Amino acid sequence: MTDVAIKKEIIKKAEGFILGIIAQHGKDISQFTDMEKTLLQQDIEAFVAGVFNAVAVAKTEQSRNSTSNLEGASAKVICADCGSNMKLRTTTKYPNKDGSPRLFWGCSKYPECKGTHSAHQNSGKPMGNPANKETKDWRVKAHDVFDEFWQKYNYSRKESYNLLNTIMGTTHETGHIAKFNMDQCKLLIKKLKAYTSKEQYVYKGR
Ligand SMILES: [Zn+2]
């Protein structure tokens, strides 16, 4: 929200409040009794408190939108769950290691849609392609099978990723389960299970 928009919002609230006061008292201020003047004073104080509250609310909204100066904020990210646009947001619920609020992409239809996607913390750019819940679940499954596999056969991290790239036809850049789509996850699980069942674990991809 811009400063001009905030001012307009306050003026709008002020007008509503003043009209309310006038209607309530229904006469000219010169005709007010001492009691009425005290009551008016209280009304004005309530009004000012209302304005300050409105400013505080507007400022919170403004800081929430301050991520818009980030490079990634101009990126177009589509929610994998419902197809709506996603917005770059911050959360203090899962802060960064330095305590700063975490940047993330959230569905513009929140709270109806709870789709989220991770963002690079320096630029705000989306990390890879947003995945829907089903894809995320398959990635977790694929990761579990993969971890179990290389632990069972005592592969190093490097060896296991070389194996993954060999059987999946991926590269150092693309060979990450976090970037896999559902079909790739299913294929990886199938291939790893085939390896395990045939005891074809002699592969050493150094
Ligand atoms: Zn969504």
C-alpha cells in the first residue's frame, strides 16, 4: 500500500467516524453542555486511537509487501495445486539461520489453497518448478528408497548420485530428486527396486 493509499484509507475512516459523531450528538458544538463536551472529547480520543490503529495495520500490510523490490518478485510462479498465480511472501514461523524472515512463494488463493513453493533467500527467485502435493509425496518416497539403497550397499554420496544420473539419464544439474516430476520419481523407485531384487549393486560410478 502506498502512502497516498494509506492517507486515503485514514481519511475515509475519519469521515465515517465524524459523521457518526455528528449524528450521535445531533447539534451545533456551541450548544454542547460540559458533559457533552467531555463525551465528545472521549469520542475524539477514540477516533485518534482508531486512526493510529489503522496506520499500524496499513504499515504491517506495507512491510508484508516490501518483498516487491526483490528480483524474484517479478517472476511468474504458478501454483501447482490450483493453477493460480503465486506471490512472494515472508514468514517468521520458519526463519532463516540469521533470524531473518524466510521468503517463500504462497498461492494467491490462500487460505482456500495452501500451495507453497520455496524461494532463493537472496533473490526471491523460485527454486525449480513448483510441485503439487502428489509430486512432493512421490519425491519423499523416492528419497526414502534412494537413501535406503545407498546405505544398504554402502555407496558414498558421490557414487550414489553418479548411479542416479546413470540410471535416470540426468546430469549433475538435473539429477536431484527435489527437481524430479512424478514420473521420474516412480521410475527411480522402480529401477532401484530392480537393482535390489537382482542384487545388481556392483555398479561403482567413480
Ligand atoms: Zn493454489
